[in-house]
Amino acid sequence: MPADSVRFEPVVRAAVSDVVFGRLRDAILTGRIAPGEALPGERRLAEQFGVARHALREALRRLEQVGLVAVSHGGATRVLDWRTNAGLEVLPELMTAGGPPPADVLRSVLEMRLALGRDAARLAARRISPDDAAELRRSLDATEAAAAAGADEVELADRYQQFWRLILLASDNLAYQLAYNSLVKALDTFVELRRLGEAEVGDLAVHRRLERAIGTGDADAAAAAAEALTTRMLRAAEAEAAAAAAAAPAATAAPTASAAPVAAPPAT
């Protein structure tokens, strides 16, 4: 095809409020602005960012929605302790704030994934309908066929994710489904994390064991198979974290001044 016949869509620049939101979010989640601190006033903060005040207000509104700040109209906007005020929606932000995901954040995400997967599999075995069981079986049949045909790791990982979505649907637990969405979004923020799940994604024998346990209503076997799968990514992450800690110079273990939370500039 001639190059001049190719048409490209216009590049869409990030909204200014998105950039402001991201910078304030990262400062809060990394502890650079401590809980209880007041942010500078609107005028001063807008000047610091070099943005219009309406863009700043939009960013502050989003921070308030996710539980990172409390906006007092006519008063100061104060930083909240996200550990006690935020929900699962901040998981993806925690995974990206300040760079690669911290080991403790990744461990927490994977531990929740393990617990959720195990219980969802147990519930699915108790509640799955014949039609849903057949769909789960067909999904795995298609994955096995794709693997035999040489599907790449990305395709198999996507198929595995869909396999779990069917299990979550069969569990008939809406809260689990929403929590799973948050976990997937958090883990998908770093494509590099796919390597931690390669053994889990590729073990089709255990996938089949899980599918059959759910299809036959064996809740204990389903929970055991789900745990056997989801434990792998957690253990891989723990092994990487241990290796990184062992390789790090001893000097990095000592706290530094830059690691301590800093106060926000004085409010105006």
C-alpha cells in the first residue's frame, strides 16, 4: 500500500487536568505530601502548575472522588490518609506512582487475587448453571486449541483472563467481579508483570482441573485448583523481591531524608 494512502488519526493530547491530577496523586500516594497537610490555595497552586483554575478544580474534584483529599469550599483542601479513605480504585495508581510497583503493593494485590480467585472458584462450583459450565468448558477448549496452534503469550494471557471472568460470572458475586476488575486494571498497568504469570497461564492441565471441578460442583477441588494456579504469580513476585533485596547494597537499607514525607507548601 502506498505510504501516501495511509491515513492517521490526529494525536490527542492529555487533558491538562489529567496531568495535574497525576502529579498531585503521585505526591500523595508516595508520601511526599503527608495526610492532614493542606494544599496551597487554588490561585497559588494554579500558578505553580501554570494552568487555568478550572483545570485545577477538575483535578481536585477527581482527587476527592477517589478519597485522596477533602475539599472544603471556602477553606483549605486537605490530604486524607488514603489507607483509611480510598478504595480499590487507587490500586492502579499505587502501582504506577513513582515508578515500578513497590514490592509490598504488588504482594498485596497478588494476595488479594489469590484469596478472591480461590473463593470465587468455590462459589462457582456451587452456583454455576449448566449453560455457564458449558461456556467455561468451551472457553478452555478454545484455549487448548490456540496453544496447540502456537498462540503467543499475549493471546494465551488474554484467554486466561477471560477464563477467570467466566468463573467470576458463575460465582454470582457482584462484589468479587468488581474487585477483580480493579485487580486486573492494577496488574495491567505494567506489561512487564506478565512474565510473573507465565507459569500460571501456561499450565493448561490445572486449568482443566479447575474447569472440571467447577463443572461437577466439587467446591473443595475447585478452590484447591484455583489456589494452585494463583499462588504461582505471588510466589514468583516474592522470589523476585527477595532477590532484589539481596542484591541491593546494604547502604540502601538505611532511611534517607528524601524518603520521608514532606509537607505541602503553606496554604494561602
